Amino acid sequence: MKADLYYEKETHLIVPGMDQADAYLDEAEQMNPGPWVQHCRFAGQAAYLFASRINGLDPQTAYALGCLHDIGRRDGKFDLLHILHGYHFMVDQGYPEVARICLTHSFINQDVRQAQNNWDGSPEELDWVAAYLADLEYNDYDQLIQLCDAVSIDTGYWLIEKRLLDVGIRRGVNEYSPLRWQKLLKIRIYFEEKLGCSVYSLLPGVMENTFNSDGKLSNCDEPDRAY
């Protein structure tokens, strides 16, 4: 399927072109339909918007990374194991940078202990993820997709604080959750300094979506929901 490549000259990254990223999602939706697909599309759109205004980031690269961060969900109803499925799929397709994002988007502090409530793979697989993350120094793309993942749901965009509460209610928390939340808020501030404005000022419908949801919870990343 790898027909549309995009080469980012500044960083020498090779990622799927925007049309190819969309095609991967279209194929994944046929395999495992559900709200996670729209969540990914909104994350890709947010990444494009932010990267368009930040020196050193490429909007087409950001779009592909945002769209494909959860591509491992194509394989079925898995919890955090979807990150490893996505990693292997993107490596097989020849996109190691996308594969990296499939892992890093879920571990904001590079600490797999935060996954103890939701890891549905083997202990050996989690050990492999831990070793992989330990060798990385997170870059702006890693953190950008973490941010875009956090503000995106299947119907648009939410304030981060509401998204964190939503995920905590649905998926549980542990002693590492506050550290994750604090780091995510720091990432938001980091990018707002680069943007020169609030991230929310660039996201269409974020206020309406946040405050007019009638108390409904998101289901874009819930393994036992119909996706």
C-alpha cells in the first residue's frame, strides 16, 4: 500500500503523504470501524494546524503522524497493546518515524509503569517497550502528537482538563497519573509559547464541543466500545 511518500527536507523524515495517511485510516476503518478513526483524523488536523505556525515543524509530516498514532487499532479491540501493533505495522510499511509515534504518544513521561492498569500484552512485550522508550529523547513531534491526542475526541476537540477527567473516569488512574497530567499541561504551555497564542484559539469548535456535550463521555479510545 506504500505508494505515496513524503520526504521532509529539514529533518530527512520519510512519512506517508497526506493522501496515503488517509488511505491507511480508510483501510483500518474497514477492518475495525469505530470512533477511534475520527479521533485520529481530528488529531491529524490539529497537528497540521499547529505545525503550520511553528518554525521547525512540517505540517504534512505532523498530519501523517497525528492521523496514524493509533493505527494499531486496525487489528481489533485491544487496549494499550494497540501501540505495539501500530509500531510493527508501520515498521513493516517502511515508516519507522510513524512507528515511533505509535509508541511515544501513550507514554508522556517515558514511564511504562503508568500503563499498569491498561496493558493487555505480555510482560515481555511491555519490557521491550520500556527499553525502546529508554533509548529515546523525545522531540517536538513526539510531544506535538501527545498534545493533539489529548485534545482530540471523535466529535472534535475538548479542553485538555476535560479529556483527562474523561479518560480517568473511563479507564482508571494510578499513582503515576498526576505526573502524566502535569507533564501534559507543560507540553501545552510549551507549544503555546511557540505559537504565541492559546492552542484552543486554533481548534475549531473546541468551546462548543467541550461545554455542550450534555455530560456524555468520549468513547474514542475505549477497548470495549464498538470500534
